[in-house]
Amino acid sequence: MRKRELLCALLFCNALISQNLLDTSTWTIGSGSVTGFSQHGRTAENSRAYGKDRLGNNVILWKATPDATSGADGGWNSAYYSVDSNKPYRFSVWIKKTTSTSGTTYFGFDESSDKIRGLNGTSHDNPYFWSGDLPRLGRWYLLVGFVHESSYTSRASQGAIYDGVTGKIVKSIMDYKMESSAVSLRHRSHLSYDTNASNQQYFYAPRMELLSGSEPTIQDLLGVHPGSKVTFTYDVAGNQTHVLYCSDQSCTTSSKSAGKQKEVLKEAPLEMIGNVEIYPNPTKGAFVLRWENEAEDFVSRVTLTHIANGNQINLSFKANLKSIEVDMTSFMEGVYIVELHLKNGKRLAKKIVKI
């Protein structure tokens, strides 16, 4: 990296740290509360360990692990921080839920004297920007909420939930404003009422910051920039193994050590990304292939190929749909590769086994 690029990177990193009122340097490996973050639920339901963030970086994640009792199941209430009721503040956090949709995810804040109102003027003593189920399990989402100055008059909320893969808004959420006598705010992010002990909810990079014009943009927080590309990783059987962002020439090809499976990296424009699912797998009869974006946006054709003999057929699909169903009842047994041929010349591949 050139000196100028390194300097810019360091300056941006410092800006991220200095703008954030929350000090996540206290997040150490372990369980329970830490300085600045009081656990929500029992100590056993709150732990921190190294894991991968949305970009594949190794970070400390806060993990909520519920027990079978309905109640508080992980997350935190931050310490209160002094604020100016004449200025706006932004809250954010990355969250991923796994296994099932049991329980409810909460993202909110609080004022020490309950001096909070909705944009319509209604008083709120337990404000949450949003609560519910994230759109997909096993996927990172950036949640962003706004607490406006007391003189704010608009009733239009700016808060939203952003998809960590596409960078697009998937849900609008509620904004609030402070009363003129408000003096302090805190950050809250929870998992509650989850009775599935196999579930886990992960959090990282919580932020609470004054909107002064020098704060990082939403695109900065997302890490999605005009020159970014999304890279798919496939194993030799055609199964998609990873989806990651890359903004330089390192996203070309990759292989594991000699004697192990090769992985091939294929690039697709950001706007063409969609989580591809195939089920049931294996199947004795029909299977469904489903993706997120409408076919006419990015798919030119879909093929099914028998690995053993190489026979390939084109599968019909409707441009305005996001899935196809294929009946394999009369097909010979074996392993097949289903490929979505994209309009940019790349392919997305999935393996299906006929038994």
C-alpha cells in the first residue's frame, strides 16, 4: 500500500473510533457484562469470542445464547452518555441470528429521564427503533436508527435495516426525537423471549454518535463502495462456499494446498447478488431452486447437468419469478449441477443429488 493510501486508511480508522461514544475496546473474551455494557439476561446467555464480521475480518463478537426460559436472552444496555438535545444522534449495530426465528430481536435506545417523543409528538418511555425477526437467518444486517434534536419537525423516519450482502435497505424503522430537557442517551440491543436453546444471535460494532457532518457515512459503515465487487467461492462440485467483498485485484483465483480441493472465485456485480437456495437435497422427485432478485434482472438461462455423463438440459423459468421447481422423478440417479447463467457471463452453481 502506498504511503498516501495508508495515511488515508489510518485517518478513516481514527475517525471511526473518535466519533463513536461507545467504547468497544472493553469487549474482552469472556462472559457477562463489561465496562460500558450491562448484560441483558443471565451471564451464561452473554459471551464474547472471536469470529468473522460481514467482511470476513476477525473481530470480537457479542453472542446471545438463550436458554429454554422466555425472557431476557442476551445483548446489552450501554452506559448513559451526555448529549445535547439541540443536536441529532445516530445509533447502529450489526446483528446476525442463526438456527430459528424463535424469540424477538430488539434494537433501541433510552433516555435517562424518559424525555423521548415519537416524530408525531407521542411520549415514549421504552423506545425501540425496531423489534422483530431479521429477513434471513445466518446473514449480517446493519441496523441504523436516529434520535433527532428537540426542534425536529419532520415526521419522516430515516432509520433502516441494511442487507449486509447487497448493501440495500430491506426495512424502514422508526425515528425519535428528544425533548428539550433530555440530557443523556444509551444504546440497547437485545434478544428476548427466545426459548430455543439452539439459537444464537451475534452482535458487533455498536455505535452511538453525534451527527456533526464529520461522522462516517452509511456506505462507510457498510463498507460498500462504487469500486467494490462481490466474490463467490465454489468448490470443485460447484457448491457455493463463500460470499465476500473485494475492492482490489486480490479477488482473482485461489487454491488450497496441493492434494486438496481447488476453489475458484467468480465475480458478479453487486446488484446481481441474491442468496441462492436449493431444496430438498437430496431428492427423489422435485426440487426448488430459489434466489432473491427477479430473474429478469440478472439470469439469462438455467441449466441442469449430470456430472457422470455430462448430459445438460435447459430449465425453463419465468422472468418475473425468483424460483423454479424441477421434477426429477424420471431422471437417473446421481449428482447434478444446477447453474444460473448470469447476464454478465458469470455463473452461480449448486449441486443437487437425485436418489
